[in-house]
Amino acid sequence: MSRQERRKNKRDRQKAFEKKTPYEPATKGARIFVIATSLTIVFLFLYLALRDNSLPDNELSTIYVTLKDTPKYDEYKIKSTTYRDIILTTKEYQREFKITAMTYKATDHNAFKANVLAGDKVELKVKKSELDDLNENTFWNNYNDVYGLSKNGNSYVDIELRTELTDKDSKWSYFFVIIGLVMLPYGFIKSKPLISMDKAITATAVIGLIIMLIVSRL
């Protein structure tokens, strides 16, 4: 049997199944759930896409520490995504400090590895809102985020570059905003839609991913 014949048989079986199975409109509760879910997705990811990712000086504080060990580069995977951190241990604080995510990408790694060593006195930039918790381990977080590191007047993290990278990464949130907008009308449709919601979301997801990948490479 050729591929065209198999496809035709599949379409015929699907049409026969649809004829046998009468369409049942979604209940009022189901439609309200779709509306609530889609609006939540839209507003949440719209906020993530439009929020200010900059770190102004008035939100940061500088602390002076001495490194107990040479900074350790850590790499690990969660599913198919690879994460990289720089772990810093200090004499002044029990909890570790980490350079992670976009701050890691905005770090001058060659200069950092060559010049930042055990026993060095360095300046770390942390959020003022986190100053009181630098020594407290919690269930959710057991390290302190570092947003800047300097030694002898030399800075090894470009905070402006970090902001640019974070802004660029945030643009992926528009993809989920579009998914939410595609879902929204199905919360108001009482009759049988021309295209089922799952097919509409799948088609939108495929097209959206292709567009986002193209834009990210420009």
C-alpha cells in the first residue's frame, strides 16, 4: 500500500469516526476555565516580556569578601538544557555565592580564571533586598546570587551586557502570549469550531517556534 493510500484510509477512518461521534459543546465551567487559563498565560508572559531587566545601582549593594577557594566552574543538565555556574566560597559567609544564568554569560571568563584565585579579596554586587539573608539557608535556595565581581578595580562582569542578554531571552515570552491569545476565543465559542483548540495550539506552536528561532539568529 502506497503512502498516499495510507493517508487516504486514515482520513476516511477519521471522518467516519467524527460522523459516529456527535459533537458535544463545552460546558460553561470548561469555557470559564479556558478563559481564565488563557488570560493568566497572556498577562503572566506579557509581564515577563515587557518587564525592566536592568539592575540600577540603587538596587545593588557591594560587599567585600575574601575567597576561601579558587572559584569553581559547575556544569549540570536538566533534561536537555545545560546550566553553568561559578561557585564562590568566602571566609565571611557560610553560604555559597553563585554567578549564574545571564550573569554567567556576561562574565569575562578568560580574565576571571586567570586573575581571581583563592585568598583574593574581591567585591561582590548583590541585591540590597537580599543583604539580610546572605547567611540563611532555605528550602528553596541555598546560595546567594552575584550580579557583579571586581578585584583591584577590575570588573569581570558586564552588567549592561547581562541586561541585554536577559532582554533578548525575555522575548521568548511572546511565544506563550500568542498561545494564550489563540486559546482565548475557545472560551466563548459554544458551537463546534472550525478548528479544534488542540490543533490550533499545535499549529501556532510550530509556526511560532520557527519564527522565534529565525529571529533569535538574526
